[in-house]
Amino acid sequence: VVDASVALAWCFSDETSPYSERVLSFLEAEDALVPQLFWIEVANATLVAERRGRIVQEEINRFSELLTQLQIETDAGLET
């Protein structure tokens, strides 16, 4: 299960850590399972970051592309 905070570290260079990089490397070959809330958290964090001038739309697009390249499955059962 991948937490949104780990995934968001891939978007924000100042939040990158060895752990988040290992997770990303692992997910290049393996599937990820995320709760439904993951997508809302990611969207909210990137929207707020853009509004605060922390990132620009181009960076959000690159991050979104990265997420679509990973095998991420949403598990509805994790929210109940």
C-alpha cells in the first residue's frame, strides 16, 4: 500500500527521501495498492501547492504522467 505522502515526495524535490526513492524504484517493476482517498489527497496537495506558487502546471502534468505509468490499483475496501 502506497501512502499519498510518499507519492507526493516524487512531485516535490524538497520532500524526496531515500525511502520515497526506493518505493518509486520498487514500483517501476511491481504493482501498488492505494486507498480511494489517495487520489483526493494527491489532487488536493498539488492544487494547494500550485496556488501557493510552489509548483507550476507543467510539474503537475509530469507528476500525473509518472503516476499513470505506474501500476496503481485503487482498493475500495481500504476505506470501509
